[in-house]
Amino acid sequence: MTRPTQNRHRRPAPRRFVSKLVTGAILVSALASAAGFASAQDGLPELRTNESDITAATRPGRLAIDDPVAVFAYVLGRLPERVRVYPTENYYYFKFVHNGVPYAGNIRLAVAHRDDGVVHFAYGEELSDWNDDPPSRHAALGAAQGVKVERVSRLIYRVSFDAAHGGRSVTFALNDLARHKPPAGLLTADESYIGPVFDESGLRFFLVFNTRLKVFHYLLDETEPVPEGLAGSKDSDRILIGKRTGFAFYRDGTRKVLIGVSGPQSRLNTAFDGPFDQLPENFIEGETLREAIVAADPRTRGKIDRLGHYTDGKSRYLIHPFMPYWDIGDLAVFHRCVTAKSVPPTRRPLCFVIDNDESQRTQPLPRALKRR
């Protein structure tokens, strides 16, 4: 697999679509509730057992796994009548096991295509340390394939399959964060707000752009309870690491700036690889994002649309200022940067930015420590 940070400007499209592990994913193999266990609705944790995993792995499969239309009909037919799409790039992720092989994929209602009656569907063998370049499939489905996409209301869409494919209809409620704004005092005078990000990890962020230094930051949204426990680093009490996600934050005054994600999770493109692929698509106003990207990287001028997609349709501009770290000690460089006498206060926000080419180094440096 190509890691997202290997290309400074573009992230290869196919892998981003199919290999996510997410909270609330559809584990079609066997749900704990189906075995008679209590569900999370009673306030208790959902229970998953080794027995159910083995049952799923050993069950013979009759699905036409090479046919995207057949697989789409299978997935749609096993969803509830109404589902909620949490991630802000409008991906609904799922998993299943077929003939002993784990698969992962998603249904996506993209801003550019859903009102034209098109839904994107992608799936493939799940990425792992021992299966790092598996095949994947993607299809844009619409009327020609018997699929109907209807806009019910703002951010509510109904996706239906014709009678030949089971006549199934599912309503997708996209995550409405339009009124979600950073609280007063969270942003500095140099920062502008791009929009809210709901990552497939379950964490929420505010995507902001520093107009003076021309860099992006993801700030942890703590306006509601954060589904994460944070542990301090031995190198600094300002460095905090998520016990569930592995996301690393730097406590910058009253806010927490995302500075790192687990390198292994990034390599495997899991739900914990960072929020670079969940931009606030539904909530970007006008040219706000494109103008910020062009200011940060003038080489993109004339090459991207207002949502940051390259006009060749193959990829999207990568907003990835955080470090994929392989050891917790790697994160100490951020505190060294913030406290370095060579870094004036006016440049300290650059301590939270790792350039994509830098992230490939054994010991990447924040931009503030690089020679100008």
C-alpha cells in the first residue's frame, strides 16, 4: 500500500476508499446482539466474542464477490432502513467476512455526484501487515445499474435498488454540523475557520488555517464529550496521547492541536490514520478551502476545485500537517520546538506542522526547525 504521506500533493484514491475500520461499521459476519447479548442501547458495552468471529470465518460464502453490483445489493440489503453517516466526507463504512477472507468498504454520497443520482461504492480485501496490496473495486452506481438516489431533504438521501436486485431502500442521514462553530477564544487572530470535521475514529475537529503563516491545523473539538481517554507523555505533560485512537495532541494553552497519529495505523489506512480524508465537504463556504490551499501551496493554482479535488479527478490535495509516529518518543520533537530559543513566538504555530516530505524521514522535523 502507498502511504498517504508518500506523495506531497496527492493521495492515491483507491486505498482510501476501502480499508477503514470504524466505530459503527457493519460487521455483517456476526453481531454480538444476534447471539443474545445486551446491546449498547442499555448503557452497557457491546460484547463481541471469539466464537462469533470464528463462526463468520468458517461460514461458506455464496456472494459473487467480484461483482460490485451484487456486493452492493448484499450490503444494502443488510442495512437498517435508516442509517447515520458520521464522517464528514460522507463515507458509510462496512466490513464482512467471505469464505474466510475479511473485506472492508464503503458507500459514499459525494457532494459532487449525489444530487445527480450517483452513489459511489468501493470494497476490497482488508489491508493488513501480511496482505498489504490487496485488490479492490470501485463503482459509480446510478440508474443504469438499477440504483436510485433521491434527495429527501437537506443532508438526507434515500438510496434504492430496483426489484431485480431485491427492491431495497435505505435512508442515509448525513452528519449535519452546519451550526457547529469553534467556541470564543479558541482561534487566534491569525486563524480562519474552514469547517467542522467528524473523523471516522469518532473524534471531532475544527479545521483552521493560519493566514499569516499559511498552514493548516486540526484542533480537537471539546464542545461535547470526547470519546477518548488521554494519557500524558513522559517527555512533556503538554503531549497527550489517545488510549483508543493513538492520536497525539499538543496542549497549546486551552486547546489541543493534533500533532501525530500512529504510524502503523497510517500505513494500514485504518480509522485511526488521522482526519486528512474527512474534510468538511458539506459545510465549506464558497472558495474558502481552495483559497487556503492555494495560499499554502501556490503550485495548486488552477489545478483544484473548490473542495480541493484535483481537476483530473484522480485525487485530492492532502491536508496532513501531523506526524505518523512509530514510537511515543518521536513526539518529543514538538515540545523541543515550542521551547526552542531559536523559534520566536510568532513562528511557534509552525512547530505543529510536519511537511509530507519530512514525515518520511527517520526523525522528521517540524517546519519551525527547518532551515529557511
